[in-house]
Amino acid sequence: MDPNLHSSTSDLSPTKHLSSRTSFRIQNLTLCLTETWQQPDDYLHLNQAIPPEFVYICKPRASGRGGGLVLLYHENLKISSVSVTEPSSFEILTAQPYGCTPTLIVSIYRPPKPSTVFISEFTAFLSDLCSMFPNVILMGDFNIHLDKHTDTFTKDFISVLDSFGLTQYIDFPTHNKGHILDLVCCSGATPYNLKSTELPISDHKTVLFDIYLPLPKCNLKRTISFHNLKNINQVELNRLISNSSSYFPPHSALLTWLITAMTVYPTH
């Protein structure tokens, strides 16, 4: 899920409202929130807003108003933040879920103001993360009009995605003015059941989708027990064979092996 909250500090229950409107199973729900307007070292509003049994990773804007990112997820999931080089033209929050094929979840907020370095910074960013993770789930408010197919900036952005094997899946308006601004871009994994829903506290819609992340194949551990034949007590083994000979057929393989073991590895 990728809602743009505009300001979570103006309403103490946005995420509670969101969680009640989704069709996801609560145990597998992950929310990427953009424009939280969270201030550095201010966790009060987030702590009051999150539903029970949820935890979060947050990235407030370092200075000034606006911006801010939050990854909200159920406490049963194991997710940790990943440190990356911070760009100047957009905000990022990166995290890795454990227990599945190596996957990077990236939440992005790009301010709407023009930037001459966004394409170059975005290219460098993708170059780093795509070389480390086979699965990348990139989502957020890019403030790029993907519905304007002839726009030079839009074409440059799509070209960068293509060069790194990322596919952009949103083909419906995500803003109340009819534009496609909020995107879901993936490589190595394919989202499905993509849809949007109105969010009363924002001019952006909430984008919902499912995605399947397979568990990696692993070799099952086996416990192997063995006896060191050099440590066999010949006298004791003789006694056991004599007492148990009636349980073995005269030419059984087990009896032959025991006698051979006695002969080859005598006790000194």
C-alpha cells in the first residue's frame, strides 16, 4: 500500500482509517506512507496513529516543512532498514524483509519542484541497489505525470526504469486532478490486484496491490550419528554378539559386518 498522507500530524488516526479500508490480510500488510510531515525526533503522532500490533520505520525530512516517509508493517514480519547514499533531489526509505528471496522495498517522495539532477541521481541510486537485490519494489509519490507520454521528463524517467529492468505498473489516476503521480515499479517480482481507493485526508489516492515473494530454496539440515570403530571394545562386542547370535541368521549381513569390525579394528 502506498498512500500520500500530506500531513499525518493533522490527524491522529490516518493509518487506523487506512487499515480498516483495505482488503489485505492484516498479518501480511505493509504500508508505505509519503509526506507524513514528521519532524525529526518527533514520534508522538506516529505512535498515536499506528494500529495495534503494528511497528514502523520512519524517515522524517531533516529540515524544513513537508516530506517524510514511513514504512508501517505488522509486527509478525521481520523487516530492517537498509542504509543507502542519500540523494538531494528526492527522499528515500529503504528496507529489506527477511525470510524471502533477497528483496528491497523502497519508498520515495520527490517534491514537485523542478530538479536538474533528479534523473542523474535516480540513475545512480538504481545502479547501486539493482546490483545488490534481485527483487526491487519501488513505490511512492514521484510527482511525475506518467499520463503525459510525450513529456520529455516523463520519457527520460521511463527510459531509466527500462535500463534497469524495472516495470511501472500503475495505469490509473492517483491524484484528484486525474494525473498518475504515485507509482509502483518492480523488478524480479510482479504486483497484482492493483487498485486505488479515495483517501479523505489527502489529494492523492491510496494505491493497493498484492505481491508474491517466494521463499528461497534451502538445504535441509540432517543429523548424522556414527561410532568410531577404533574405540570399539572387542571383549564387550564379543560378549554382545555371543548373547545375541540367536537373533541373527547364520550368514546375515549384520553379523558378518560385526565380526569384520572386530577383526579389522581390534582393541589395543
